[in-house]
Amino acid sequence: MAGTTSDELMPAMVMAPSNRQRLFVRYFTAVLVDLVVLNLFVEYSDKVVVSSFTMSLFAAILLQLLMRGTIAVEHWVAGFFIGKPGGWMKFWRYFCAWLVLFGSKFVILEAIAWAFSGEVRFEGRFHGLITLILVIVVMLLAEEAFVRFYRWLGKTGDGDRD
């Protein structure tokens, strides 16, 4: 390598990711985790029916959007009661949060039925509501497990950091 300087041999400088990049990776990963969970339910349960992998990908994206929307609404509703004194306000805060979280499952079920016209179905008790709740709970647990594992990898202290 005649004529090469030591600067040319050094690796390119790594830039820290922007907040938009971090947000993209966070939601991209969440959609992939949801996709895996949904397809495991399709494979191992007769209560979740999806016509194709493409439909399961679109369903995972829609579920992620609807779950994030639900959490945003729940935080907005809870924020209305935060700071208001009294036991009744605390009761209403928790009751309304539960109402939003529970009621959103009906909205999600209808949105899936409307968006996919039978290509994605949750079957079982209460027109598939119990199955949908189970799938969403498993998705949230899998996402949380993934995030905790990722954070644990950053704490190992194995000297990989600059």
C-alpha cells in the first residue's frame, strides 16, 4: 500500500444516531417482534388466522400503531387527573386508564376487521376479543423482554465501548 497515509487506514468516524434514527429503530424492532409473535400464534394456535405473511406484516404494523395510539390516549387521560387532589380523582384516573386500555381492544379488533376484510382474524370467545388481548399481552411482554435484553447488553462492561 504505497502512498497511503495512516489516516486513510483508520475506520470512518461513527456518528451517534439522531433521535429520529433511534425512534425508527425502536419502532422497527417493535414491529418485527410483533410480527414474530403474531406468526407464532398463527402457527401454533387455531384462534389466530392470517392469510399470508404479507398480511401478517401489515397487521403487525397496524397493531403497533394502534397500541402506541392507545398508550398515548391513556397517558393523556391520566394526565387530566394528575395533580388533582383527593381519593376520587385517583380512582377516576385509574378507572379511566383501565377503560381506555380495555375499550381500545374493541377498536383494535374492529380496525383489523375493517382493514383486512377477513384476511386477519382472531377467533374464540367474545368474537376473538380474548384471543386478541392474549396476543397483545404477549407482544408487549416480548417487546419488554427484548428491550431489557438490549439494555443488559449495554451494561455488561466487556470493554467494547469507546
